[in-house]
Amino acid sequence: MPPDGQAATRPNGPASPAADEVARLADKYFLKTKETVGRFGDKQVTYAVFMRRPVICTPKLAVEWLEAIARARGAAFDIRVPHAEGAWVGAGEPLMMLSGPLYHLVDLETIYLQKLGPACVAAYNAYQMCVDLPNVAFLAMDARHCAGSEMAEMMAYAASVGSAAARRDVGAKGFIANATDATAHYFGNERGQGTMPHALIGYAGSTLRAAEMYHEAFPAEPMTVLVDYFGREVTDALEVCRRFPDLVSSGRLAFRLDTHGGRYVEGLDLNSSYALLDRNVPKAIKGYRTETELRHLVGTGVSAAAIWHLRERLDAEGCPAARIVASSGFTPAKCKAMAIAEAPVDVIGTGSYLPEVWTETYATSDIVSYDGTPSVKVGREFLLRYLDR
């Protein structure tokens, strides 16, 4: 795990995309502007780069790419990031002030905005999840939901930044690991983490047999057993506990609830879900604010009631050291509902810190100065006050 309050850094590598790929990936009107400037003469400009919603400052990938392109082009860019990585940035506040020759900057906007906006929103979501559940560890399981390896790196970096900010602000455990080796370094690890998917359960023919196979293959590792494949979340968890008492007593056995939203966890329905929360956290039902929160509390799938249900049954079996991992749709809103219910979950596996509303991730870049003369399009005059900061 990275030091408290710090996000892990990315090992230095080649810029992606490389300088010779920019023309193929840039918006055409930027390329035509570049050609026009080349014909009529260059100017030194300053861009203000901002977003229309509050975010967490997550600039590293964009800045590193701009620096690499400047080196490749033999150009000088002045890149000023007014806020520290992990800082809260308000709507309309520049995330970056970027100065240099217009000829070398104008065609880069498409790509550096792609690297900045989504990361800042994802970091904000990761931060909020960690703050709402400070005693829960998170696993970043987003890779298979990403549109390629570049996005996967962006989301892992964002999770590490949001997590570091939450550790700094409230002492949260935050994101401790992720699912792939490629981006494990953002979480201070050499390797990704994970145990078994549904495919292994189906292959083995039973949850218990899958656990036995896994333990034989990886005897030195802690084990997290997926228990929803056969719809016997409680029955199968207790069966595995009885088979591996040493793993239970040493805290090296966990059960992952990943029940889909089409049914209740074994042994639950709506009425018993209400009863569970009333028995354990009566304030939860009184504290919900929306129908969505209520669904996360007592609905189908991996609800707060489902987690309480498994916890009660494990404790009754004499397995208080067995841990619970929850996954399936853990958005920031669902995490907030889990906090309301004080859900006894040890780890949450999520890819849902990814931005839910993609239009919120759009960053904007406006030139605010040409050869030292302030100038910006009408309606964006508020950016001019950042020129001298």
C-alpha cells in the first residue's frame, strides 16, 4: 500500500500515444488550426483547463504525457498545476494552466483532455466511497469494465489518488489492491489480487470442491470463496468453514457475496431483510432518503441485509474470524447506503468508482492569453483571473 496520504507513482515509460500518433488521434479542427498557424506565424498562448463539476485533482497522466510530447518535439511547455494531487477542485477552477507555442499545443488538446477529465471524476468517486466506509478495504476490480488498457491505467491511477486523499482526510483504509498486475504499482503492490471467479465454481461442480482445488493450488495464500453460484450463499459458506477450520481461525478465509439483483440471498426475502436491519441497526431504515438507498438496504442482490445475514450465520457457526467480501454494483451511492446500515463488510470489490455519467467527465481547455494579451471567448471571462496566480 502507498504511504498514508500518497498515491503510488507510475514507473517511467514511453508516452502513449507517441508524438507521431497525435495527428491520427486529434480532432481535425485542431490539426487545421495547427496548419494555419504554421503558415501565418506562431504565438505564445496560455490555456486554462477546467471542469464543470467538483473533482479530485488527478493530473499525473496528462502532465507526464504533455512533458513527453514536449521533449519529442523539442518544444518548451510551462505546465502549472495550481492544486496538489488529491486536492478538491471546484467547478470552473483550472486544474492546469498550460503555456507554450500554439503550433505545438493546439493539436494536443483532444488527448490531454481524455487523460484528465475521467481520472478526476473517478478519483472523486473513489474518495467518496472510501470516506463513507473508512473501515472497509477496497479492491479495484474495474479492468474488465474499461475500454482498453489505457482506460484501465487511468482508472487504477484515479482510485489510488482518491484513496490516498481519503486516508489523508479521515484515516480510511481505502483501496489496498487491484485485479491486474499491469496497474498493481498504483497500490504499492507488485501483483494484482484475486482468487476465484464463477467459472471455477462451475468447473469444480460445487463451491466446496472449488475451495479445495484452490487451496491445493495456492496453499500459502488466504482464500476468498465465491458463494452465490448455486444460490446457497449461507449453506456453502458454512460447509467451507467446516472443511477449513484452520483458515477460519487464522482469519485467512473470506466469503464473497456477488448475488445478482434478480434474487435474494439464500434465506432472505423482503420481510426478513427488514427484520435483520431492525435487529442489528434499527436506525438504518429510519435513515434512508431515497428509494435507491432503500433497495440497497433491503432489496435483492448484495444488500446491507444480505451482509448482516451472512455475518449472523457465520458468527452463530462459531466463525467470527471469517471475513466477508462484497461485490456487485458498489457505486458511491451503494457505499453510502452500506454506511447507513453499518454493514459488517470487510472488503468491497468494485469497478463502480468509474464515472456513472460519462458527460460529467468532460474537461474543457480554453486559451486565455495570446502573446501575453488576455483574451477568452465571451462567457469564460472568469478564467482570466487565474492568469497571474
